[in-house]
Amino acid sequence: MRVAKVLFLCIGNAGRSQMAHAFLERLGGHDVRSAGSRAESHVHPEVVEAMAEIGYDISGRTPRQLQPDADAAWADVVVTMGCGDVCPVLPGRSYVDWGLEDPAGQPLERVRELRDEIRDRVAALARELDSARAASA
């Protein structure tokens, strides 16, 4: 049974995709990466705080710049997160687009709402991937 390779992609890799990466990583069972089409220098402090509240320490993570060729060759599933035309299309990959607002500069209450929505979407994605893996076994 083969694990899925999931790439979470947003503009800065400093908020949404970092949260999704942490959630899927903790769920386990799949390889996961995140990247940004214009990676920032650090994860947004409000995102670090919101994740720490629920037991996820992402304070040491560094945003990663998307490497289109390498990431396209690696990923089975690409989840874009509200970046529209700024995120490139990686040919031949399965795509999911989650139109989520950027948590940068948002009040902590809103970041918590986004965090919880991302957690729920990641859990649903993991169930889908697990079902597909079980069906192909």
C-alpha cells in the first residue's frame, strides 16, 4: 500500500500551508511537504501562537520556496490554499483548491477560525487518501 505524497501550497508558506502541513504530518500515513510561490522569511507569529494553543510547535519551521520541477515530480496531490494565479499549475498532478484567506495580520480569533477550518479539511483529505489507498490494495 503506497502512501500519498501531498504538497500544500500557498503564497508565502508562512501560514495556511504550514498549518496544513503540521496537521497532516501529525495524522501520519502520508508524506507531506509545504511550499510557497513567494516564500517569506518566517512563519507568521499569529499562526505560531494559534497552533501552540492546541499543542503544535511550528516555531522552528522555515518557509520553503516552491521548486516547480522537483515538487511536481514528487507530489501526488497538490492542495493550493487561496493563492489563485500566483500559484503555478504543476502538470499531471491531482489538484484541490481550498479558497482560504491569508491569516497574516489577522486578529488571533480569526486565525483560530482558519486553523480549525484547515484542521477539518486536512482530516477529510486524509480520510479520502486513506480510502483510496485501501481500495487500491
